[in-house]
Amino acid sequence: MGREACGFAMNDVVLGKLERRLGRLHARQRLGIETDHEAQIFGQGLNFFHIENWYSIHAFIRLALMLAGLYWRGRRNAESIQVRYNTVRFARLPEAFDGITLLQISDLHADQSEGAMRRLAELVPALSYDLCVLTGDYRGATYGPFEPALAAIEVLCRGLHGPLYGVLGNHDTIRMVPALEDMGIRMLLNECVPISRGRETIYLAGIDDAHYYRVDNIQEAAAEIPHDAFAILLSHTPEIYRQAAHAGFDLLLSGHTHGGQICLPGSVPVTLDSVLPRAMGAGAWNYHEMAGYTSVGAGTAVVPVRINCLPEITLHHLRRQ
Ligand SMILES: [Fe+2]
């Protein structure tokens, strides 16, 4: 079979799997938009300019950091993953869930963050939590092969315990979903799952990428959540904070911004690559009745360094008010 014919056969297999998993419309829409727009520098997403897709400038940024004497310190920083703790109190958290702990891991860019992935494999087995959420950006680049990223995620998953849930980021392709689910990660693609303890239930929803591919659908994700139920939303980007808050979510867990990744002294980001108030670029924040958290992420993109912005994984401790 020729290379092209082989590619078509493989695409048919993936398309069949995705249509069965997501429904015909979502699968074809996502794959079609990926084919038309992946790696586009201007336009397409929520913001106009996408530095992560401008591959020719990445080497220039690396050189500039080397000349400034910051590169190797930045490389060491990129492997210094911090475990951060975020306690949030909610009036309507059911009693049975008082004290539940969620481990959030975001923006792994696993195939381009080898040092960080090694550090994570050492860190996570010792952590205590009830469930783990992965908030997207598993792959380093925004197009091309995704198998190396999946292989690194599979190694990480061996050190994780409890139920795993995930959403896709703007660096990910929908074609990764079958493999991620085979690893035991329940991907939430404009979907929601109930989580029950005794007779009480909370809801965990997740949306497909809202930043670049714009295939998020909060209405669909929230459709089965009773209006007075406690609900958490996973979204790779926090840019949908308004829609999430007014849809009635209690907590929004996100990543995407990398906290700027390369920051000025005082952790002031040069760019967040987002349409977002700066206060929502990293850490805990609130919007109306909704609590939010933006993880600065565990990996790196564009260049493999972090300056004044150490990588993190986060333990969210949910308490009743
Ligand atoms: Fe990212």
C-alpha cells in the first residue's frame, strides 16, 4: 500500500473510532478544523496572534535568552516542579465531599519536557488525592506526530492512582483521544460525569478546546447537571470564565497561560497568549460566585525554559463553608 493510501486507511480507522465516541458532527467538525487551521499564526483562535505556531521565531528567542545568560538557569527552572496547594470553600458542596482533593496536572507538552516529566514521575506517587484532572496540552508542537507525547503520558499514568479525567488543549489533536482513553483517562469533550458518594452527587464537566479550535460547547457539557448541583468545569483555557460562571459552575480548573512561562521579576508575564484579565493568568481567582484556578502548568512550550515562573502541579482541597 502506498504512503498516501496507508494514511487514508489510518484516517478512516481514527475517524470511525472518533465518530463512535463523539458523534459524527463533533468528530468531523474537529478533524476538519484541525486540517484547515493547525499551525496557523494569525487569526483562527480567540486571540489573533499565535506565537506557539510561529516556529521560526522559537530559535531566535532561545538565542536571545542564551545571549542574556538566562537560558541554562531557565532550563533548570523548567524541571523544578512545585506542588502547590489551593483550598477553596463552597457553601453548596455536599457534606459527603467535604475535604475531597483533586490533583491537577496541566500543560505537560510531554514530548518536549523530558526533564519535567522525569521529575513528575518522582513526585506523583507520593501524593495523596481522590481524583486527578489533566487540563490539556499533552503535545509539544501544535501539529505533527503525537505518538511521542502519548508514550510519555503513558509512563506518567503508571504513577497516578484513582479516577483520571482530562480535556484537550490547543496543542492537541482529537486523534489522541482513543489512546488517552485506553490509558484510563476519561476525556471530557463537551461532556459531564456524575461523581457520587453515598446519596450525594457532584458533577465534573469538561469542554473541548475553546482557545484555538473553538469547539467548546458549555451548554452541551452542562445539559445534564441539575441547576442546584455542585459542579466543576475543566477547560484548557480560562478564557471562557464568563460563560462558565453564568452557566452556574462552582469551580473552573484551567491552564494554558503557563503563567507567562518567561516572566519579568515579580512573576509579571510578558504574554499570557490569552484574552484574559491578568489576575486570572495564574493561581486562584474568583468571578461572581465561581472560584477559578489557572495552573501555570508542568511543562514548557515554544522554548524549554521558565524564567520567574516555576512549573507546578496543584492539589485542590475542597471544603464546605
Ligand atoms: Fe500549554
